[in-house]
Amino acid sequence: MQAGRAGELDVIIGPRSALFVPFPNLGMILIDEEHELSYKSETSPKYHARETAQKLAELSGAALVLGSATPSLEAYSRAQRGDYHFYKLTKRLTGGSLPRVEIADLREELRNGNRSIFSVSLQEKLRDRLARKEQSMLFLNRRGYAGFVSCRACGYVCKCPHCDVSLSEHRGGRLVCHYCGYEQPAVKLCPSCGSKYILGFRAGTEAMEEQLHKMFPQARVLRMDADTTRTRESYEKILAAFARGDADILVGTQMIVKGHDFPAVTLVGVLAADLSLSMSDYRAGERTFQLLTQAAGRAGRGSRPGEVVIQTYQPDHYSIQYAARQDYEGFYKEELTYRQLLSYPPASHILAVQFYSKKQEEALAGAQEAASYVRQVTQSRQFTQQMSGTVQIPTPSATHNAASAALPDTIVIGPAPALIGKINDVYRYGIYLKNHDYEKLVELKDGIEQMRSLPQRQKALCQFDFDPVHSF
């Protein structure tokens, strides 16, 4: 920090916290892969590096450059409105053509008797690459797994009828929506086709590695995931070994598809696109498109053409279809329509209000009280309300009252338990508020804080997150 303030540094490279280096004469801020969710802080204060960088650039007169092959909808929509200057690269910097992408329908594989985690096409292409001494990468997006339930026979996914996100599997035979709290019993037969092959998806990179050794005993396989990269040295050793050609196949999670350049890789296999597509999050389609496009970009970066096989139970989903065509504009238009219909960012703004307590009833009561308060405010257009029949909520400032006419546009979802209802013996509940006007959500946040400032309402801890990138 001191070196930056003293002007002893010209360039600093770092994570999102590097934004706070106090340069006396800041000229440019560059955010690479701006779509990455890690740019949003998950601890208080829950700032987003992109929004923080934009404000910092305005205050210091610096240029802000955002780079991504698959821009976030927020950034691209601003470029479409003219808020950002838009520059597009139409060719690969390393030359060569984009890889040919094939979609493997896992429903057909099951009907044809193939119960392997590898489709017949992917098996054949792997065998061909091994014979030609070319490298392959196999990607499994385990991070997207959140207990969703799907049918292997037809691809049906159990979804919330109110929020259009997948229901998550919980103990006790329950399927729960983590946005609105909707709950239903677990199903034993597929509601769509009647098949008994409906269950929570279970997969892992270790199982992939074992199957590869059985199927191709001669193949040299490296695995790259959280278990094999516990130290920085192990991460670099695996990548260096694969780059030297010490392995034929690299198996891994998201970390293998982020910007690596291996000229000898001519085949990329995505084993379960549905893992991210079916997670309980409104950004599931966007995350899936980004991951598939990034994964496909690892193939054919050298002089030899590349191929990609995307395995999925939902081959007709627009995210997968547009990723296969590597058509960002087409995906953006369809996804934005979906966001507009359901009032999700960037078409609208969301405020997540989260409550934490070691007593479940306190966390739930905090969320119920906040939801009741916001509903009364938005219905009556008044901020002075009677809560629990005894305590009067303080009247917020005049700026709140001046804008209250627009508050009925606010949509209140919940209360509902968090995606993980209890961590370290702390119970977690919350509500979501939607409004097209960001400032109206700020006013509601201030009103909730004033309501909770009363001694009677300080039992559960409360946190606010504007436009969250993860379900809480």
C-alpha cells in the first residue's frame, strides 16, 4: 500500500482487493475475465470488483477495460446501451479455426444400453487421439452440483413452479426451492415419462479417472481438482507435466478450462453440462453457456483442428445449443428475455436480505419480520407500520417517503431457508427483493435497518447483498 501511495509502482497485478491500492495518479484499470463470479466478495462488505472499479475510474479519471470471451449479461447490456465502448475480436489470436462441437444426448445413450459415463462418440474420439498421440481434456463441472434431481431416461429436472429454478434434494425425502421456500415430497417415478431412473445426480472426477484407466489401460491420465491441487506447487506441476506431454488425458473441474493454452489438445469432452444448467440459481443458463464456451475454446489452439463433445440430458436447451454454435449474441438475446420476464438482473435489481442465528426460530422470525415489513410498505406506500401488534416501526427519512410511490413495483420472495440451511450450528434464512430501481432497494434496506435498530429486534444477525451472484 505504501509503495503504491508513494508512486513507487507502475503496475500492480492482483485479485479484486488490488483495487484498493492508493495510486496517486491512476491511469487504467484492467479486469480480465470480468464475468467471473469470484469478482464479487462473499463476505461483508459484499462489493463487486466491476462496480467498484467503475466508480474508482470515474473518481480518478482513469480508463476501465473489461475483457471476456463470454461477457456477463450486466456488462454486455451496458455495452449495448452505449454505457461502455464495445470492441470485438473476431479471430483467434493464435490463429486457426474454432473447434467443431458435437452434442451427445445421454438419454439416447441410455436407451441404446450404454451406461458408461462416456458416450460412444467420446469413447471413439478418445481412442483416436490416443492412436494419433494427441492430447485430450475432460471437464466435469462439479461446482454446479447442488443436489438437483433429474431423469436419466428423458432429461426431466424437478423445478420450482414459482421460480423456474431447480429444486434441491434434502434429507427426509424433500425437494426444496431456495428462493421462495416451495417444498414437495421427493419423487420415485419421473413425472414426465414415468421412468424409475430419476435421482439426484452423482458424479466426480475421481470416478472419471478410474473409468479411463479401465477403458484405456495404456493412457496416461492426470487429474486436476481440489483434491490434487491442495498446494500451489501441485497446481503448477500438473499443468507443466501436461504441457510437456507427460500425459495423454487431463481430467478436471473448472480450473482446467480457464485460459490454458495447450497446442497439442485436439479434443475436449464435457461430461455433464447439466450439472451447472440445473443448479438452483437464476444464472444457471449463463454459467452453463460461459463454461461450455470456455471449455470448447481449449481445443484446436495449435495447428491441428479441434473437436468438442458436450454430453447432456438436455440437448435442446438454448444455453447448450448456443454454446455449441459459439453464438454469444444469440444466447444474450434469449437469456435477456428470460431475465426481463422474471425481473432478474440486468433487467432488474435484487436485494438479498439474510438472517443468521444459532436459534432456528430467531433466524426464521427475522426473515418473516423483514418480509412482512416490506410487503406492508409496498402495499400501503407508507413506512410507518405496526409490527407484531406491539412495536411501531420508525419512520424513515423524507427521501424514503418521496420515492414510496414506486415501491409497489417491489417483488418480495420468501422467506426461505438458505441453500445450506445450517453451517457451524448457525441457521440461515432470507428473503429476496426485486425492483427495477436500485435506489428503491437501498431505501428498503435502510428501512429494514431502522426497524431492526429497536432492541426487541436484534436477536438474529442480518446482512444485505445487492445483486448477489450466488444463492445464499
